[in-house]
Amino acid sequence: MSRDREARAALSAVVEPGEETVAVRLEEAGAVATWNAVRDGDDALDKTGLLRRRAVRVDGAGVLARAERLGIDFLCPGDPGWPAPLNAMAATMTFGADRVPPPFGLYVRGDVDLSGAVDHAVAIVGARNASRYGERVASDLAADLALSGWTVVSGAAFGIDGVAHRGALTVGGVTIAVLASGVDVPYPRGHTDLLDRIAASGVVVSEVPPGSRPMRSWFLARNRIIAALTAGTVVVEAAARSGALNTARWADKLSREVLAMPGPVTSALSVGCHDLVRDHGATLVTDARDVLDAVGQLAADAAPLRQGEERPFDRLLPVQRMVREHMSAEGPSSVDLLVRATGLEGARVRRALRELAIGGWVTQVPGGWCLGSRVP
Amino acid sequence: MSRDREARAALSAVVEPGEETVAVRLEEAGAVATWNAVRDGDDALDKTGLLRRRAVRVDGAGVLARAERLGIDFLCPGDPGWPAPLNAMAATMTFGADRVPPPFGLYVRGDVDLSGAVDHAVAIVGARNASRYGERVASDLAADLALSGWTVVSGAAFGIDGVAHRGALTVGGVTIAVLASGVDVPYPRGHTDLLDRIAASGVVVSEVPPGSRPMRSWFLARNRIIAALTAGTVVVEAAARSGALNTARWADKLSREVLAMPGPVTSALSVGCHDLVRDHGATLVTDARDVLDAVGQLAADAAPLRQGEERPFDRLLPVQRMVREHMSAEGPSSVDLLVRATGLEGARVRRALRELAIGGWVTQVPGGWCLGSRVP
């Protein structure tokens, strides 16, 4: 396992966050073989030779030793404390369509158990140049969610991200900052104190090694981890092409809830939120209760079904039957495929799949959803 | 026909607006028989004897003569100028569930042709105690819709209604005020000038005779006519129990589009709008383009289908097939029934029905939707 960890640490220091080809190879061949291939200049992984040139100077054991000296943990899939929700990312890699490459590992600063903290977690993201309205709403929402025992996950940026973290901290809640830089490289600088406070009572995580300064493209890649760690992403204020919408897209690809706070139609900072609701099936939310109604639905739905309490096939709703009948008998069906096949909205297909999963009719697998073990 | 008109005028002077029992009888027995029954104290229509006591003092010919002296027209179903969209109300009366009683007739003040004016018409309704935000948004929306050639229908109340009318007038558009009082009784008083302006370039209508002062319950009944005259109702600012939501409910019962403008989640005046989107399947709209996208859909969808361009049954989307397959072969199926049968949202069922209607697969009839003439 130590060689696996070292290989993952080395990969995290050499490969761009969110890169697909290497992530696919890792799923197929494992970390050690993938690292060896990168180091040896495997053309399929490294057309320009860039990775090989970088790899020459990188030693996984050294990366880990440096992290350890800084008091920073490195969590790998399967480790105690590894957040199980991230496994949904690996599941997207095996079959095509909506790939969300998992991180090689997570560098963690803070003493809170990450896997426990994400058991009930919601992301709150939004505009950096937020309005006072947006900041007030995000802060209240974060505080209310934290008071309900939910962890608030965000990206520590100025604006909505920052007030979301602060709102959770204010009421003594747990909050997680996912950085595009190393967890020891405060970014933005102006949030150095905030990141210290988050690390003191929550967790600061990153997929890039300590000491890394953030590259521009890493922020978009970072957003997939924010989406993956949580049951849903709430967008509070986002202009038409805001980065926060990128987090919402990752959430959608991962079948997480996408939630949006409305605002004045006269505010450019609410355009992205309204677009999400109107054109992309996001759920409109106005407060923490709405958010919990949406992300807590699965748990609530699952509750009444216990061993022996089966729902026969003919008691399924027609819409559930229709989705199930359009699933392939031979391999996983993606949500996209079911949307095209049924003519239903993506959100409706996903809801039906979750409802079916609760009854054992379907199972989420790498690449989509399969018919479950239950025989109709 | 003259006796029918007189009976309808008499009924309009005696029966409460929106009353169901009398409206059902009128659909079955016609206006003259219904008026005779009311005048003679038919117990089934008039348990307390109130209508009979009122009827003693009422003479339909006199009501009509008085209207004529004031320059007020009385339109009855089938008259030239009678707005065809109101026939959807009569259609709801034959079968149970969602009844929307039609008016006995419409008193009309203004020279614009009412039936032409509602050919492309949208309702804009909302809070009386609107905020400056709501007033600005409603005014801009009304002006933009009017500039696109759409008629703006509202209730002439203070707040959103008033600015909607004014917004349309400002750009030289046509606007229709539906009053709960007689069309010659300005209500609210403060809108006397506004109502004169509306009558000068648009239409003021009411189902109660000239001279009538509005009763409290009449406002809710009046809202059904606002909904029925239009392809959709836009709610701009509404508190949790606002009367504007009542108009939205009528629109929903009549299978009209229900549209809502979002606002700050911190504003009590937007709570009703957000509720509509989140819990009642209303479409979020932020400007006139959004509104026309929603209410203009039918026209746009219908365009490419001409004589000879048929869509075969197997090219229907599964969701359309599913809705069609759950329709009764023996009588009309209501949207509610189809919602229960399919497990789809009401808005999705309605959209599928409209899509099916365009292809001739189903037809809207009194009480719901029937299988169309096309044989699969």
C-alpha cells in the first residue's frame, strides 16, 4: 500500500488536476503502473513529454514526507477517513459520457474526520463579486444548515464562498474548504485568517501537494471535488458565465442535487441562478429548509422501506416503470441516454432512478445505472 | 336571442359571480330556463330564497337598457366580439373536478375589439402593496410585451396591476382591465383616471352590471376571467397568501401557463412567487422573452405541422405515448387524473397534452381531454 500511496502522491505532483486520460489508466491499471508509465514517457498518457520531464524531479515518498512534516495528511481511496462520496467520481470513469475524474488523493489540513463530516454536507458556492444581498443570504443559509448539523463545503473564494464558510463557523458548525492550491498556500491571500479558522474547527483539502500555487485551470477542476463531496450544490448569486455554474455542472454529472437561490431579476448576479432553474432543471430554494427538503429527500424516501417491506412492480408509478423499461439489459444506462429515450427531463429521470434504487429495482454502477437484482 | 340576452343580464344582476350551481344549470338548460328557475325560487339553485327575493326587483331588459344608455356593451357567448378563450370556462362545467364557471356575459367599456385583443394576451398580476422593485419589473414587462404586440390583462388594483396597465399604455399598447365592480364604477377610486385611459385605448370589462359596487368575494371570482382571457398569468410579487396566487390557481385549472417572477428571498413580497415555482410547477420568468417563450410555445410548436405533415405514433416521445395511453377511451380525462395515473408533474402532463393535440392525437373537450380522431 505504501508504494500505491507514493505513486498517487507523485501523480498528484505531476498530472494536471482533473486530467482524464491518466485517471482512466489509473482505474484500469492501478496507481503504481500508471506512475511508472508516466515516468517512462508512455505516449498514450503524455503526448508532449511534459509529464515525463516533470516526473524526473518528483519522488512520491518525498512529497509525502514533506506533507507529514507540515502536519498534512494524504488520504487515498480506501483509507480510513477517505470520503466515500468521492467514489462516485471513480464510478463515472469506466463508461463514457459524463466523466468526472477522481483526485489521486486528498491532502488534508485539520483534525476533523473528513469522512464523517461529509456524511451530511451541502456545497454553497457563488459569485466572488457578490452583492450585499447575496452575502447576507449565503451567510444565513450556511448558518442555518450548520445549525441543522450539516457541513458547509465551499471554495474559500471572496464573496459567496467566504461568507458561507464564515456563516457556518459563526454558529460553531463544521465547514470544509476545497482549495485549488496546496492546503498550506492560503488563496486568496486575504482569506489567510479565514482558512486558519476553517482548519482549526473543520477541514481544508486539496488534490495538489502542499506548496503548490494555484493555476488558473485548477479552479474549475477543484469544483468537481466540491460537488462530489456533497449531496447538493446551492448556487447563491452567479452571473451568466460564473464559475459557480461550473460547480453546478459537476454536481449534475454526479447526480447530485443542483439548487439555486433566486434574486432580483434586475441583478446581473442572479442571472446564472435563474438560468439554472428555468433552463437546467435546478430546484429553486429560498432557505435552509428548502435545501434540506431537496437533499434530504433520499434519506426520507428510504426510511419507510425496511427488510420485508417490498413494493411490487405493479405498484411503481408509470414514470418509474417507463424509466426502468428503457434501461439496457446488457450494461449500464446513462441518465443522458434515458433522457433521450424517454423524453423526460434529466431531473425527473434522476428522481425516478433514485426512487427505483430505494426499492432495489436499479443500482448505480460505473457509467450509469443497471437493472437491480429484483426480478419483476 | 334577445330573451337569452335578457336572461343572462338578469342572472348577472342576481347571482354571485363565479357561483357554480346556477352555472351548471345554465350549461344544461340554457339561460332563459335558468332565469325562470331562479325567479320562481327553484330550491336546487337557491336554498335560502335569496336569489328569488333579489330577482323580484330585476328585469333583464332594464339592465341592458341602462347599460346601453351608458355606452356599455353586453357580450354573450357566440356574439361577435365574444372572446373565444372564455369558452374554456364552459368546457370545465360539464365534468367534475376543476370547475371554472363562465360569466353569464361580459359588460364592456371601450372601443377595441375584445375578441381580437385577447388573441395574444398575457395577464400580469401581483401584490397591491408592491415594492419599487416589483413595480419596476412589472412595468418593464408590460411595456415589452405590449411592444411585442401582446395585450396586457390585469385587475386595475393598486401596485402591480396598476403599473402593468400603465406600462402597456406608455408604449401605446392595448391593455384590458377586468373589474370586480361595474365597468362604470372606478375601483379603486384612485385609479379613476387610469381606468379612463384604459377604456380610451383598450377595454374595461366586468361580469357584473353597470352601477355595481364590488363585494369582497367578487375579487376572487373576477380573477378567473383574468386567467381565462389569457394564454398565461405572470405573477410579479405576491406574499404568501396574496390574491394574485388565486389568479394563478384559476390559470392552472384552465390549463393556462402559470409564470412567476423571482425576487429577493429576503422579500416577503416574493414568497408567493417562489412558492409557485418550487411547489406548484410554475415557470420562472425573468423578462418578456421568457414569457413569450412559455406562452408562445404552442404557436411555435404548431407551426411546422401542416396538412399532410403527420407525425406517426411511433415517433411520439415515450412521455407523450404514456400520457395518451393513460387516457380513458370512454370520456374525457382530466389533467389531475392523468397526473395521478402517470406520476408525472401537472405541467409535464399539460405540455404532453398540448403536444399531442397539435398532432391530432388528443382534443381538449369539456371536462378534460379526449382521444383524438387519429387512429394509431
